[in-house]
Amino acid sequence: MSTQTNQSNIANPAPLGLLGFGMTTCLLNLHNAGFISLSIVIIAMGFALGGAAQIIAGIMEFKKNNTFGATAFTAYGFFWWSLILIWIKPFGGIEAADPASMGFYLGLWGIFTLFMFIGTLKHNRATQIVFGSLTILFFLLSIANFTGSEGVHTVAGYVGIICGLSAIYNSMAQILNQEYGKTVMPL
């Protein structure tokens, strides 16, 4: 009698999810830091790479029985889609988001991310940096919305650029380390 195993033969989806998150986060936070304006470029990146790619990676993490990765990538993928809906306001007759509601929205994401950061304390340092900086980013953006402080918003943009770059690094390190079968980029 043969025994069935739960081992999955699918590739590691984390680099895709981290790349989608990192590139989109960098692009949006170039806007938050004041380098570029909010445009269709950010919205398209948020929909495709930030949203769809992370959701796909999250579903693949479910298949690999990785609750942390599945929850993180799926939730943050849908974060990007929800943010796009907030920006483009496709539902007629519904009031646009005001600073207070955005403050609460971003604050709730900050709370979720803080708990995910606690989960990363069992992971590598690179993942801790991604989630730690993302926690700070969400809380800074929440404070900026509640206070109307452009200075806090700009600082958040710089934190977001660091966060996004750390996710891109994490993605590239996982790919190159696997390809070369050794530590090319430490995690």
C-alpha cells in the first residue's frame, strides 16, 4: 500500500510575491516621497504586479501549506486592489474616501502587518526588515492622514522606498541563491 504525501512539487512562489510587492511599493512611495505624481503607471503596477501577482503567489503558498506566505501575499494583493478601487471610485453615488477613513484603513493594515512582523521573528532577517519597515510605513501613512502632515507623508514615502527595495532584494536573493545552490545574497 502506498502512502500519499503532502509534499508539493510547485516552485517557491515567494520570490514572485515579494517582487510584486517590492516593485509596486517602491513605485507608490516614489509618489509619497514627492518624486513622481500619482498616475496610471502606479495604478497599473498596483493592479497587475502588486495585486494579481501577489494573489497568485498567495494561492500557490496555500498549495505549499504555508499559512504565513498564503495569508501575507493574498492579503497584500487584495490590499492593492482595494487601494485602486479607493483611488478610481468606480461605484457611483458613494462618497470618496476622506482623510479620517483613510487613516483608519491604513491603521488597520498597520495592525495586521505588526502581527505579521511578529510572525517573521521565526524567519530570516531580510523578511523581518520587509515586514518591520512595512509596519512603520502603514502607521506613518495613517498618522499623515489623521494629521494632514505633509512632512510625515514624505517621511513615509522614504520608509516605503526602503521597504520596497528590501522586498526586491529578498526576492532576488531567493532566486539567485536557489539558482546557484549557495548563498550568493545573504538573507
